[in-house]
Amino acid sequence: MAVFTEVTHDQAQGLLTRLNLGTLHSLQGATSGIENTNYFVSTGQGDFVLTLFERLSFEQLPFYLHLMRHLAERGIPVPAPQPDAQGEILHQLNGKPASVVTRLPGRNQLAPGVGDCEQVGAMLARMHLAGQSYPGQQPNLRGLPWWTDTVPVVQPYMDSDQQALIADELAFQQALAKRPAFQALPQGPIHADLFRDNVMFDGPRLAGFFDFYFAGCDTFVFDIAVCLNDWCIDLATGTLDEARAQAFVAAYDHQRALSPDEIALLPDVLRGAALRFWTSRLWDFHLPRDAAMLQPHDPTHFERVLVQRRERPWHYQRSEVTGA
């Protein structure tokens, strides 16, 4: 959420007026993230987030925005896109696609405990269930085809051991994707980027999920793996915390029962989720774009996570109560 495109007070007010959202009181650029331009907006009618999309096109964006509206209408706590008088929720500002969505209350939980992980796991399952009736179709744009294209681009910036590791893991994930059991995994719209900083807690209670602009149709277990690799690890080492991981998946499993293949393949998909973010962080770190505020993430973090998942595969242990 770096600022790539500057927005003036008058420009923001013009869009807010078209959306009938009242008088602009404050406009503050957000500094976290690296994909889009985001501003926190306050008006007499409430708090909102103004996003200008730097990579996604006008053709791609309806999938994300209508997914958010679909989920919000079904009781999933996500930001609600704000329409104009014609009901349109995709707008334009400074020549860029833009949206204005409600801002969730609360703050991030950056040191989650078992109870926090249980809440996120349960809500992720509810989100997957609610999304199954969403008619939009778009692949996960940071899925295996993107890994295959991007790994050769980032390999020149790596040492020989890292190059061997990333090449070996990519080959493993390519072979995994061809297995009939993997191809039969349940799929639907997923968040695909549900890190700690994309979830809000209002006090001890989960307030909602946001930043759906990496969402796409993929396996549900990939979404679980992305979460486990962030919510349930020791950040310094990448080691999974057994109590948090077990609680997260059990809470999910209670809401949407996992299939035997999802449980069996989760250790392999955890590796794929680590590869995805190691690759993207290498790309963002070594091939950055100009921005007024830009904080690329350290790619070595997910190198450590991947090594941990390869050396110490983690298996979910379903209890009789959870599986009932």
C-alpha cells in the first residue's frame, strides 16, 4: 500500500462527492504494502479507504470488488465498495482505476495467540463457503504459472545454493500440480494474501479481512497454507507453532470439513505457499518500482519458511470432535 500516485485534497473530494460520501475531513497516505496507492479517508459519514490500482486493470478489477460486495452481503466482515449514483463500484481517479471502501475498525494483531488463530481459521472457512456462490471467475494471478515465469527472472540475484533450492522447489510444485489428487482439491475464490496485516481485530474480537486484490480462484487449502505460514509461525525462524497451527486448522475444519486429500496434501501446499512469497519478495526487492513511500519486505524470511516446511513437514491431526 505504498503511494505511487499522489492524490490532492480536491481530487479526493471530487470522487467522494460523486459517491455522496460527504465532506473530506482528512486524507492520509498509507505506508504499508507495495502494490497499490492507498489513502485513509475520513468524512462526515465515516472512515474509508481510497485505493488507486497500479497494476490491476479495469478489466480485472470487477472480480475483486464484486467478490468483496458478495461476501459483505453474506455476513462476512470485509470492506464494502461504495457505489456512485449509477451503482458502479469501480471508479477512475488520476487516470487510474480506483475504489472507495469502508474502513474496518480496530487494529492488526501482530503477535497472535491461539484464540486469535482460531477466529481467523473459522472466518476463513466461512468466507470460502460464502464465496462458493460467487459467479465471477479469475485464476490466482500469483499461482504456479506466475512462479514458473518469475523464478528465472529472480535467480540471477541469488547465490548458487539459493538458485538450486528455488529450482528444486519449483519442480516439486509443478509435479504436485499434475497429480490427480491435487487437481481434485476443492476450489473457489480465495484471499491468497491473508497475512496478519490484512486482518483487523477490535479488541479481542475479529473485525474483518481486507486487501482482496490478490484474490483469485484456487484451492482452498492454499489459502489455509498461506495463513499458517504467517499466523502460526515464529517470525525469527519460520518454525510452525504446533498449538496455533492445530487450533487454526481445527477451527477451519469445524466450519468447513476438510477432505482427506486436503489434509494429506497440506504439507506439500505449505511448501508452495512459502515458494510463492519467497518468489514475490525477491521480485519486489530486486526489481522495485518508484513510490513516494515504499517498504519492500525481506525475501530471506520466506526462504527460511520454505526450508522449514521442506525439512519439517507439518501434519494436521484431526480430533474426533472436530471431524464429527
